[in-house]
Amino acid sequence: MKEIIIKAKNIVFDKLQGRHLSPLKGNGLDFKELREYIYGEDTKKIDWKISAKLQKPYVKEFEEEREINIILAILASGSLHFGSYRLKSEVVSEIVAILGYSGVKYSDKISLHLISNKILSFEPTKNIKSIPLLVEEVYNYKYLGKD
């Protein structure tokens, strides 16, 4: 299991990966409010249709949502205790580690749900120390005999 954690950390926190991604651009997705234009602002933000109707320049404000809630839902059945080269449960553990560290790196909340006869849920977290615990839970879960 330690190999999975180390491999996931290397994938996510490697200095060369992701350095050339374009920065977040745009004004967000959720419309927040419409307000009067203030002298000196960027004229690209003016809503010309509303400004023409109201005879004053107006600007649309948008709200950016940057925090994402990542929900890792795993269908924990006996079929995960199978594999020719590696067990499927090991691959799922590695995926949980990579997605968990990626989420923590970008300050997103991570929550885990193991779904079988009953649902085993873990609280959403942003703590990097919680990710190995989640991976360990997935890795050591008893999949045999579960539907």
C-alpha cells in the first residue's frame, strides 16, 4: 500500500507536470448581479443590451466557483477481488490516491463512499493526511461476499 501512496504523490506533485497549463480565464459561470458601470473599468464587461434599454452603462458581475466537491463512490463488490496482473481493488486504491492528492492539491473537498450491502461513508476533507487513511480503507476493505 505504501507503493500506491508514493506513486500517487509522484504523479500529482511532480514539478514538471502541470506547469504549462493555462491559468483560469473568464469571469466565472454563475451570474451574481447587474450594477452600474464605474468610470475606469474594463469596457469589455459592459452589457450593451441592458445599457441601451436603461440609457446608462451596466456591467454584469459573475461569481467564480473554484472549490469542487469530489465524491469518490466505489461499488465494493466481490468482483474487485479479481485480476490477472493486479487485483482490481489495488487499481481502485491507486485511483483513490491519485484523485485524492489531486483534489487536496487544488484545495477541493474529497469524500469517499464504499457502496455494498451497506454504505460506508467518510466525511469530506481537504487534509492531505487523510488521503492515506482513505486509500488504506479501500485497500484493506473485505470485498469478497459483498453485493
